[in-house]
Amino acid sequence: MSDITKQSLSELVENIKSKKLSSSEVTKAFVERSEKSKELNVYITEDYANALDKAKRFDEKPNLDLKLPGIPMAVKDLFCTRDLRTTAGSKILNNFVPTYESTVTQNIWNEGAILMGKLNCDEFAMGSSNETSFFGNVQNPIDKNLVPGGSSGGSSSAVAAQLTPITIGTDTGGSIRQPASFTGTVGLKPTYGSCSRYGIVAFASSLDQAGPMAQNVKDCALLQDVISTYDEKDSTSIDFKRNEYGKELTKDIKGKKIGIPKEYRVDGMPKEIEDLWKKGIEYAKDCGAEIIDISLPHTNYALPTYYIVAPAEASSNLARYDGVKYGFRAEGENLIDMYEKTRSEGFGAEVQRRIMIGTYVLSSGYYDAYYLKAQKVRKLIKNDFDDAYKKVDAILTPSTPSSAFKIGEKTNDPVSMYLNDIFTVPVNLAGLPGISIPAGHDAKGYPLGLQIIGKAFDEQNILNIAYAMEEKINFQNNITDWWIK
Amino acid sequence: MSKNKSEYLINRHDNQYEVVIGLEVHAQVISESKLFSTSATKFGAEPNTQVSLVDAAFPGMLPVINEYCVKQAIKTGIGLKAKINNRSVFDRKNYFYADLPQGYQISQFKDPIVGEGKVILDMPDGQKEVGIERLHLEQDAGKSIHDLDPKNTFVDLNRSGVALMEIVSKPDLRSPDEVNAYIKKLRSIMRYLGTCDGNMQEGSLRADVNVSVRKKGSKDFGTRCEIKNVNSIKFMQMAIEYEANRQVDLIEDGQKIDQETRLFDTKKNETRSMRSKEDAHDYRYFPDPDLLPLEVSDDFIEKLKSEIPELPDEKKKRFIEKFKLSPYEANILVSDIETSNYFENVIKKSDVKLATNWIIVELFAALNEKNLEITESPISAGNLSKLINLIKDGTISGKIAKTVFEQMMEGDKDPKKIVEEKGLKQESDPKALEALIDKVIDDNRDKATEYKSGKVKLFGFFVGQVMKVSGGKANPQLVNEILKKKL
């Protein structure tokens, strides 16, 4: 069967279940394409030989009742994988091999999937372009020298380039949705507490959430089905009744009320984005949804709030990387000297910047003015959504204020880089689910995404809306395989 | 509360200074596993054998609260007659050290699990109430070992993550003796509750001591210094004495006291500056985002209340009322739960008055001599009870009983058997005693004549002779009676 890598997850599952394809054939196809795609630099660690071996063993004794039977898959290198190096894109974990497995990846392997390798990402998931990775930037398969978004840039690029049928990323302020938008793929950030954080290298604990990334909405729903479980090992995991997202997926969204928040019309937003949003509204109407104007009055404060809360938590979460127990260590004259050298050499510039911001906002004398105030604003932002959801079932916004930018274009301008997250961070601050779906192209032909934000625990609803709109939009990604010689 | 002879004051020239002391006690929670992980907490295990991925702060590892430790803290709060907070919050206290794997300690800063309470001290001149400010739960750090290698420091993480209760007193203590009484009372309460073993040698109970001085009669507090991590009551008392005198000297010298953290040097018997207020760590406390606020319902607290055993203050009251013990005796017997249990076992089948005396005087002295705890006593409560009954029913005299007791201390033997085997049974047969007495009078004719002529003091001589001849076994009461008749 030709073009295995072009098949969607649901097609691959069906073909393996009906024995038209073996796991080995599928795995081999994705491994071969991955090997031909080194230029994209999506992999930090490849595990092809093991993957092929596991596929062979799967085929010898196939369990076809599983949800991901023998499906090969690469995952963001923020998920700890037993016996396979996990770096979080950082030099400081360059040599770190976990003896344990994250709950999310364990759920995936339990359903029969096979690990192909670990995907590039911004260092400790801090970045919007995958340029902060110690392992180099990632090419967007849409165009050479274009960033794939971040922090799950390796993941978005790998899915768009069909090097893995599906993948998982993590989203702290937009790290799944923004790269999905930049690569013409689908990415879901679930409700905070939906997917366990156990075994995921922490960036900002109160915001981090793992989620599926795929070529289409249905694949996303199928994967969400597998990864969303209650986990006692994560105290913030929430025990709510989870849907069978894949099975329950429907395009019938007639009468659903979709809110359009006026505050998302930000100054200097390109007309292309404005037009995309208008088109999105029309698609939603075509699907039978009712459009309602809403207000989320504290939207303006979301970005500064995020850039206080996230670095504050990060500054503490990253204190454990001190050269004492594991990971990179620089020799020093004494303990303090060792700490300083280890952390100066082990962390990149963006991570150091955020540790400094976080340390500053938590310092005595500044805590009340920054951290405490940010927490209060965070509550107001959440209240905005609660109020809005009294009137609507979901909210439609652009995913990003622009299409993908050039590698190096914003590396010296952190604030302009941070502005990329303007539409995505409020969702994390409020702990809500949000999905980005490709909805069109800009003048350069680069993909643009629309974001659908849901109520807490209402993943099924936004998946349904995305599924219905996806059909109307009928997006085609222009991938030319330019990197394959 | 009294202001009399036992008041502790420092005199300099014409000034009298009062010492104000507050304690931050760190009490290790009795629990099989750590505060946020399932690792064991046994003392003295091989280094780094009780360490989980959570304790060593591996990437992606998350804390999960141990419900048992929460119960222990609440029970302790109930024992301290304190307010239990339905909602408390775990914060991160951020600082770098090699034995702090996370780079922060999880502690409760703003919202502790237990609020204000009190402890009653029995001082020689009456009772004194010491206020408790708060009790909170926190993780212990690991241990840095600097003396195993000239160049390297070794780290043992067995203790990393072990649950501690930090119990903060109000600045209500006024003397080293009160500190002694406070620590002992706190330890006693926690041992009754089974929430902390109070073992200071093993570090299960440690304290930071806040000391300030002020002129007698003043209402304002002086500048305080904190003496870190003093690990015995004796050292605490020495440190307070040194520190209070140092501060008085500074004031008398016209200097000001700097608020600072000091260390007690046990070899030189002095406190030394460790860091000033300016150098104090900025711990950047903030709520731990990995943990939700800890919510406990009233029902949960009520259920724990119903599980609280009788505590020393209540037990003391009962001993005084029911057994007619003196407050002094009751205090001694209730101070330690093992002692009070022993006492109550002894008096199940024997006389209370005799039992009280035998435990407080003979048993304590004998145990002390052998350096044994009451739980290690060679004499079981049952056997002590038997011994007391032998005295009570006149089988042996109090004097013989001491001989039997000594034998019993050498191994847990039944006192009845000792009495039988050694023939120590008291001679209470009047005929046999008469014969014995006749012989003694006969042998001492001259003294008998003297007695009869009015030298009554010689009566004691005759009693002594009879006891001697009987090998101490003659019933002293009967001997007295018969002698009086015969002489």
C-alpha cells in the first residue's frame, strides 16, 4: 500500500485492524520518512530500531482491540520516557534518562502505540518558535526558514510533515495551538486537570497541560480519548466523567451558541487575521451555530498576567536543575560556584530570562505588586469566561495574531515574541480547553488557524464544533516535501 | 501566674531584666511514609535507601499529600487545644542547598493547618499557660555530611520529605526552667497522641529559640535573636542563659541589639552570629501550584477528636480525684504515657498508695541506676503488683520487700517464688515469736533490768535483737506488742 504516511490515524487504525497493513509496514514507512527528513530537525532522540522491533513483536501477537494498535508515534521531548533520554530541549538534561514513564505516554503505550523518538521543543517549553532549543531550531515543512511555532515545534512540524501520524505536545500559554496554527495542523489544549502532569517536565505547574496534535479533528479526538485519565499521582488531576471523544464526535452543532469576544480585535492585527475570523464566523453559521457578540473585558491583562505567573512558577520548578543529582554539572570551586556555572552553562538565554523574571516577581517587596496582583487578575479573567459561558457554549477567536514568521525574525525581541501568545494565554489562565484548527492561508500561502474555546471539561463540544467547521473549511495544507532530496 | 521567688531575672547594676522566649519546635510526625511520597521514614537506615523519585526531585515528579500525616497534625492541634483550620495551603519556600533536592521546601506559610492553642505548664509555684501561635506541616530536608571526605560533601536524602510539624509558641516563656517544662510538656502530649516520639537524640524534636530581654515591668518587647536548631533541652537552657546575658550586657553598654540568627556552640557554650537580618534569605514563598489547598471538613475533625486519648492534664486531674494522689505524685506519674500506663496496670490489683510510693521512689531509682526506660523495666507491672500485695497482706515486711525487689530487678521473677525459695516469709506466729523474744530477754538479762528501772530507750535495742535473730523475718508489729508485754 502506497503513501502510508499520508493516511490519517483513523485510516491507519482501520487498516491495521482489518489486517490490510501490519504495524511493521506502518512503522517502517514513518521511520523511513523520518530518516529522509533530518533537515527539519524535528527529532532530538530517535529510537527507530526499537520502534521497528516493537512493531515486529506487535505483529507476532497483535491485540487489535486496542485504540492505537501498533501505531508508531513520536512525542514531545518534555514527556519522560522510561529508558529513553528526555531532555526538555535543554543542555542541562542532555544526558538524562528517566527510569519512569509519564502517565500520558504510559496511557498511549497501553493502547498499543509504539514510540519512535523524542521531538524537538523550546527549552523547557519556553518559547513560541522552537528557537530556544539547545538542539537547534526546527524547520516548518510549509517553507524553509520558517519557524514551526513553539514550544511544541518539533511536534507540529513532525505531524505536518507526516513523520508521525499523531503526536502529543504540552501547552502552557499556547504551545500546542500556536504551532498547530503555524503548520496547518490541529492541536487541542484540554481542560486543566484533564491529562495528568505526572512525568512531564514542569514549566509552569498551574498552566501546563498535555494535549493531542494531529492532521485532523477526528484523530485529535481519538488521541484525547487515550490520554485523558484521572491520575492519583497528580494532585491537580480532576476526576470528572470523560467522554469517548472519538466515538461521540458529531458534526451536528445546530443551535450551538458561539461567542465572538470583541476584545480579541487587537490593535495592529493584520487584516488577513481579521478576514479569517470573519470567514470563521460564516463557517460556524453555515454549520447551524448561532453567533453572539460577547465581552471578555480583562483580555488586555492576560499577557502581562501570564508573563508573571508562568515565570514565577518556572523559577521555582527549575530550581531542581542544580547539577547535584542528575543532568549536566559544571565543576566549581565550591557549592555556590558549581550552582552558578552549572545553571549559567546548562540553561539557555530565554530560560535564564524567565527564571530572573520569576525570581524578581516573587521577591519580598515585589510579591504583592506582581505575583499577588497577577493572581487576582487571573481570577478576573476566569470570571470573564464564566460570565460569557452563561450566554454561549463556545468562543471563536483567531489562534494567533499572525502566520508563521521567519527563523531569527523575533529572537532579539522577546516582547514581540511573547505577543504571539495573546489569543492563547487567557485560555490557560482560566484552565479551559481550546482547540486550533487550520482555517485558511495568508497572502504568502502560510496557514492560519482559528481557535475554539470551550467550557471546562467540555472538550467534546469544541471537538464537535471543530469537526463540523473543518468540513466546511476544507483546508488543504501545501506541503511540497522540499526537504526531501 | 505568680511573680515570686522563682522569677528568673538578670541583674546588672541597678537594673533588673526579664527574659522573653518563644520557641519554634520542629517535631517529626510519626508516620510510615513521608509527607508527599511513599518512601519509608525509619531512623538509622543506610544512606539513600529511603528515597523516592519525588524525594529526589526528578523531573516531572509531583507531590501527593499523605492523609495520615494530616491526621497526625490535626490530632496534635487538638492536643494543644488549638483551632483546626478547615482550609490550609502548602507554599514553596525557595532556597538552594545540596540537601534540598527540589530547590524549595514545601511548607505552610500564610495558612497553617492549626491556629492558636495553649499548653499548661506545672511550675513549682503553680500553673502557667503558654500560648501556641500555630502549627504547620512541612517537609524535612536531607542531610549534608561534610566530614567523610576532605574535598567532597556527601548527601543523604533519607530524611528528605519526611513530615515535620513546626509548632510556634507565643513569646510567653520567661526562663530556662519554663523552656524545660514547655518542651517536656509538648513532648508528653505528642507521645500520648502518638504523633511524635519526641526523641531529641535522633532529631525527631528540634527547636529554634527566640530570645529577647527587657527591663522588668516593661510592656514592649526587645529586639530578638533566633538561635537555630538546638537539639537538647540542656543546650537550649545554656544558650538562653548565654544569649540573655549577652543582650543585657549590650544594653547596659549602651549598644543596640541586632536582629539576627545565631548558632549555639556547644563546646564553647556561646552563641555566634550566623546571619543578620539584612542577609536573611528571601524565600520567595508562594502557594505550591502542584498541590491544591488542603480542605478538611468539620466531620473529619470531629472524628479525629473522638480518637484522642486521655491527655496528661486530664489524666492528672483523674489521678488526683480518683486515687487521691498529691499533685506532685500525679505530675510525675502522668508526665510520660508509658509511666502512667505502668502505674495503672500496677494498681489494677494492688493498693494505690503503696504502688505510688514503690513506683516513684524504688522503681524510678532502680531504673535510673541501670539507665533504663520504664518500658525496659525488668519488673513487670503485674509482678510489682504482687510484691505490693505481699506487703499489704503481711506476708513480708517492707524491709524484706526491698530485698525481694532487688532480686526482681535482676530478672522478672515472681516475688512469691523469691519469698518461698529464700524463706523470707514474715514470722507472724505469736507462739514462735514469744519463744524467740523469751530467748532474747534471757540472753540480755542486764539490759532487761535496766529497761524495767526506767531506761525505756532500750526498747529499740530489744526490737533490733529480735529482728536480727529472726533474720529480719519477724513481724515488727507483733514483736512490738509481745515485747511490751514481756518486758
